[in-house]
Amino acid sequence: MATNGLFERGVGWKDEFVWSERPLPPGALHDTAQEIDAQPDYVSEISLLAPALVRSLSVALCKGALLLVDYGFGRREYYHPQRSGGTLMSHYRHRAHDDPFFLPGLQDLTAHVDFTAIAEAGIDSGLTLLGYTTQAQFLVNCGITGLLEQHAHDAATARIALAGGVQKLLSPAEMGELFKVIALGRGIDEPLLGFASGDKSRLL
């Protein structure tokens, strides 16, 4: 979003890969961008494919739940004024950085999920929002700490490796807070165990 309107950012070539922008034409992407309350010179990502995936899955779901796990935020946090550079990240050999033009073709590019858009797509398709919380809270609710206790008598090296893995899944500094879990369902009357405590649906 610029002071003179909405622009779509792509990639151009000027002796090297560079960002190239053009005015955003009318369409679904333009309509979605217009709904975002952002300041001028704000750059961020909008995914139309993720909500489309939810809508397509909802057609096939007669009874059951879609359980989606990924890193991301609710819309208010996703498009927060302080996140004016977006969420695009690059990963090369298990290291994250913010230069998508570094070693093109050899690194993974990724962006966070707007979980509000996921929830809206599900609800608009007739699904019910069954819960939304952090990965750490979801796993604790599902009894991951009890699984650790079941291995209390394993060899020390095995216990340490298992505890390290659990720590990575639960730690706020690792995956525990950044990764979120959302459930959308049809025909599910009982509350889901993973959202029994710490449900954050209000943040969507």
C-alpha cells in the first residue's frame, strides 16, 4: 500500500533480481487489500489460496474436523502497524533470513498464515470454528507432558533427546507460541480436547 494507491509486488530483472511493483488491478486481491487498515508504504502478504483450500476441503467434509497447524497470527496481529515489512522469510540449510534473492532456487520462501482468513473461509462454507490456540497450549491440552512421564525410566540419552524435542515444540522461543492450531468442523458436538484450556478464538 502506497500513498497513491494499492500496488502488487513482483520480481523483475535488472542485472539481478529486484522487486518490481505495478498498480493492483480490480479483482479479489484488490478487494481483500482494500479491507486492510494499513498506513502508506505498508508491505505485506495476502494469500487467496489458503482460504480457497479451506473452502474446497469443506465441500468434501460431511462430518469431522479440519485441524490446521502452521505459523501465523490473527488478522489484527498479522497486519499490525509495526509489521510494516510483511512476514516473508527465507530458509536455507535450517537458517532463516529475510533476503528472498539470496541463492535463488536453493532456498525455501515462506510467509505466515492469516488465521482470521482461514476461520472466515470455513465459517462462510458452513463449518464451525472449534478452536484456535498456540501449538504449545494445544499439545499440553492433549497430554504431551504425560507422554514424557511414560518414558521416565528410559535410558538417559533417550530421555534427553525426547525432552529436547518436546522443548522445541513447546518453547515460546522455538515453535510453541509462533505456531498456531485451528480446528473447523461439521457435525462435531463435543468440545475438542486440544482447546479445553487457553482457547484464543477471540483473537481472530
